[in-house]
Amino acid sequence: MNKKKLIQLTATTTLLASSYVAVSPIQAEAATSTESLVMQAESNVVLLKRAISVDYEADAVTQPWTEYNKAKKAYETAKAAVNKLTGTQKTTLNARLDNVKLWIDRTAVYIDSITSGKKLLAAQEAMENHLYEGEMEEATLSYHKLSYEIKKQAAYLYKVYGQSTRQAILETYKLPAEEAKAAALYPVSIHIELGRLQAALENNDTEKADVLMANIDDWLYYVEDPVLFDTLTETYTSIYETYYKPNIVEVDSFPYWNEIPSGLGGDEFNILDMFAFYDENGDMAWITPSEYGFKVRDNKGYFNEDGTLTTAYSNGLTEAEIGSVEVEVLDSSNNVVVTHTFQIVDGNKLFSLDAGKLVDDQAVEASNLTVGKNYQFIPTDAQTVKGDYTSEIERNVSLEEFPGVTFRSSKPSIFTVDSTGKVTAVAPGYARLIVSWNDYEFEMMLKVNE
């Protein structure tokens, strides 16, 4: 090799080497550091997968905020570092981060769906509490809010990753809410219809009023809760009596009860209240009998013409004094329209079981239940035949005083109950304990925590 060619080759080699030494170490160090950050971000993916799948650690109740925030912070740090790179290395690392972002987004949807579910439970509980208290205006507003939250939950469920996880969230929140909404449909619809009925009657629109009353009459049949039924019926009667004064042509009367509870007295008792009055079409006439000229007389002299007790017996009737009494109902022309003999029964006998509580194995009242634990139902309030309430404040009421009492859980998947009133909490959620006795029943809304 000649000397000139050797010198030229050496110079070229020296130039390339010097060029590499000036740039590559910095890029290599930056790339290595950035890939380390990407790997840290990727290390959170497994944690996210496990946290939002019921096939692993998720329970459709716990929100994995710690895992989510940690993964999000690591992703943002790595993303900022990758954006400073150029070329194929930036493209490659960004593609790896896209997978991390995918699981962060899936976790956010999972968290949001549970947040929506909790709002759903709150709306459901508010509606059911208002219904339980007979607060129909508030219950109707809560019903509409619940409907809105159900639609929101459906939108979140569509985005939740994993069929089994979607099903778990559905069963925990949306299905119970839809069941509660369905149960409230008729009471809420009747309440709305009653408002329309009043407006129609105020406008003398009798044709529309007839349609509305037909709806109300049909829908009342489906109201199973006795408290709600009474609340709605009382409102219906009040509206009806305000605008209707039926012309009773023929009366077919019969006693509501065949017996008068002993101990009844004072202003709360009127013998006319024990009869029903029907109009010429065979429909119940919701009237105040004395306003239509109806009056009574009896063979013992215990009642005034308006159905109230005479002064001598205003403190109450007793079984020993009366035994039985024959009562005649007369119309405005003094014609006897019905005669009935009433027997006097023990008014202090228990008639309905109206309230209770749950206690744990330490006899402490439980406001909420815990999964896996047992609780005992204890009666606290009962009504006597004559309408007096007996509460645990006055005396203890025991289950033995209610032979034949039955218990039922509206959702055995949440808690079960046996024939003795022992409740076993099974899974987190809300359900109703339904207690039935003597053809009456009441419900307790129970919450079970993990």
C-alpha cells in the first residue's frame, strides 16, 4: 500500500470514530434511562389486570385507587421521557406505553362504574325509604333519579372490560336497582295519576277523570305494601270526596268486622265506620255516612244516632258489660237498611306485628350486617285488636306471642333467614326482610357490609 493511500484511509477512520464518540454515549444513556421508565410503567399492568377482574382480586365493590394512581404517575413520567427521543426507538417505546395506557383507561372505567353503582344504591335506598314512610312526592322524585342513574350505569357497564366483571357489577348494582324500580312502578304511577285526577276534577273534565280513576283502581290491585296501599287510598278517597257527592239509590251494607274490640271508646270509635256503603252501580261510595242522613240505633242504648258512644260509655265498651249488641242502620227516611249483631272480643289481643330489629350474638342491635355473621329478629312493636300499639318501651314483645309468623328475604343472595327469624349475612348489598303474621306483613331494608 502506498503511503498516500494509507494516510487517506487513516484519516477517514479517525473521522468516523471521532464522530461516534461525540454523539452515541449520550443517546445510549438517554435511551437506557427512558426504557427503564417504560419498564417501570409496564410493571403496573399486571396489578391493574388483577385489580379490575373478578376472576382475580376484584369484588365489584372495592375501587383500586392506589393501583390506578401509581400506574398513571409511572405512565406520565415515562411518556414525558419518551417524547424527548427521536426515531424508531421513540416509536417502539410509545407502542409499549400505549398498552399501559389501555389498562389505565380500563381501570378508570371500572372505578367509574363502581362510583355510578354506589350512586345507584343511594338513589334506590332513598326511594325505598320514602316509599316505606309513605312519602309519595319524595318517592316519585327519587324514582325518576333512580331511573336516570340506571341509564348512567348501563353506559358504564358497556365499557367495563371482561364479561365476568361486567356481570358482577350488573348483579351488585343495576339488577337490584331495576328490581326496586319495578316494585315502585305502581305506587309511583298511582301517585302521578292522582295528581292528574285532581287537576281533571278541578277543570270539570269528568271524561278524563273517569279514565284516570279506572287506571288507579286497576293499579291499586298491584300495591302489596299495606302502608303504601293505605296512603294512596286515603289520598284517593280525599280527592274523590272533595269533588264527588254520589247519589245513593240503593244501599248494600255489611260490617267491616263482625266483632267490636273491647276497650274502644272516645272520639276514635264510631259504629258507622264498621259498615261499608255501595252506590247503585255496586261501587264503594267513599262518604261520611252522617252527611248523607245515615244514623244508627241499638238494642242496648250504647250509641248516639251519629254512631258515637253515649256519654255513659264514652270511656269504652267492655266485654263483661256488653257481650253483644244489635245495631240497625237507618237512612234519611228512617228506613232500616241493615241490621247486624256485633260480638265483643278481647281488644288487648295482639292483631298485627308492625316493627322489629336485628340483634347480634351479643344481643346488641345491628344497624348494618356483616358477611358471615348471624343475627336474630326481635319484635319491637305490635298492634292490638282495638288499635293500640304495644312497644318494647312499654313491655317486651316476644316472638312466642306471634304463632305462625314467617320470614322471607327478598334476595337470598344477600342474606338468608330461617323460620325462627335467624338472619345470616351472605354477601354485600341491600335486601328486604319481609315479616308476615295474621295476614299482615312489614318489611325491613337491611344493608350487608363485607
